[in-house]
Amino acid sequence: MTNAALCLLLWTCALAGPASAQSTDPHHPTVLGLGVNRANITNDVRGHYYTFMAGPGHVDVELAFKEMGVFGRPLPQYLNFDFWNADGVRLSHIEVLSQGAVAHRHTDADLPARQRINLAVSTQWGAIKVGGYYEIELTGAVEAAAPVGANVKPAEPEPLVRP
């Protein structure tokens, strides 16, 4: 293999690799896609960071969270969803509480113009490892992109939100 071909292969893998995973860097968020985006999170990371282009028009966001429990037992846990605009102004803060079952929340907006929305997903902090599986579903006036984590399964073997 020539150096040029090897370089091209490495660049292709580098660009394709992070596209399907969530970002833990707030300055380089992953682009959320239309449909269901999936991930697992624990409090050993600061958070997962996403971005998407939305508007003009109506946007619906469905959120779901299933806590992972502690030592196999349900434990009430919050997952935080913070929406920000490109100027750093917080648009919305939503906490989803789960205890042994999938918890759902809905939010929506009518946007007058196309704009970038940033989303930070974070767990509550604590001395023990907490977190779980979550889904973010975007519908409406959202720029088309591939959903994140299409093959992600919950850390627990049981079915949660969608088959």
C-alpha cells in the first residue's frame, strides 16, 4: 500500500469513527439526527454533548431515561437535559427521574428561524456510579442527519423503550 493510500484510509477512518458516538467535549458536540438517538451514560464522565439545526417551524423532542440501578436494585436517579442556543443562552433545563422504570418527558418549540441548538446530557453526581440508558427523539423542523447510536443497547439486558 502506498503512503498516499494509507493516509487516505487513516483520514477516512478518523472522520467516520466519531460520527456515530456521543461527544464528551462541549466544544465538539456530536450532531443529533432525526429519529431516535441512543446512548448509555454514567457519572464518570462530565456529560454528553450534542448539536442540531432546527427551524423554522415546530420541533418536538421526546426524552426517555432508564436508570441502571445500584447492585441490581432500582435507585431514583435524575438525568439532566440542558438545551442552549449558539450564543450560550440556556433555552431549557429538563430533569428526567427514573426509578426502576423508563421515564419519559416531552418538550417542543415553534422556532421563527433556522438555528443551532446545543444539548448537554448529564447525570447526577455522587460517590457511587450512577447513570443509565437514554434516548432523544427529534421530529419536525430538524435538519436531516443520521441518528446517533443506532446500535446502542441498554447496559442492562432487558428491553426498555423501543425494540
